[in-house]
Amino acid sequence: EIANQVAGAFDCKANLTFKRNYPPLINDEQQTEFAAQVMKELVGNERVNTRIDPTMGAEDFAFMLLKKPGCYVFLGNGDGDHRATGHGMGPCHLHNPSYDFNDQIIPVGVNYWVRLAQTFLR
């Protein structure tokens, strides 16, 4: 209805075709607990947030989770203090025009993925 109203305001018509090209990304409970535990061992319980609200974005990783149980994780990017002047205040998500990758987080990410693999292979 919104599309029709906007189109009508310009003396046009609107057609909407909704395609479900991506499956929902649903983390496996055991794999999520495993991934969170590894991160907690690296950075401490207080710095790991396992209570993330579901998001509506599409993600290729969902196709992998249809084949094997796993866990899609978010790695924090800091509080925004690393950003250059003029990029806005505070932290923001990826795909935001104010997003600026925090290079200082690289060692945390690398250590996490190495530790995750080592722990899994034990």
C-alpha cells in the first residue's frame, strides 16, 4: 500500500515482487555456547554479550548453517573513539556511513579465530 501511495503521488503505478533468496540465519545452540566460551576465556565474561537481538539482514553464512551447525558471531569494533573527526559520535554497525574499522581490534579477532580452531581440534 505504501508503494502504491508513493507511486500514485507521482501519477505512477508500483509493482512489488518479494523474493526469498536467503534462508534465515539460525545459530546452533551448542556451537554458540562453544564460540562464546572461547571468547570469554580470551577477553573475560564481562566483555562478551550473548544476548544479541535478532537482526533482519540477509547473510551468505546462512547457507553454510543449512549444511553444518555453526555460529555467526559479531566482533565489537570499540566505542567509536578511534574514528577520525567528522564521522559521528560513538559506535555504529557495519554498513553505516559513519563506520570506520578499528585497526586496534585486529589482534583480538586473530587471537579469537586461532583459539577457536585450537580448542575445536583438541
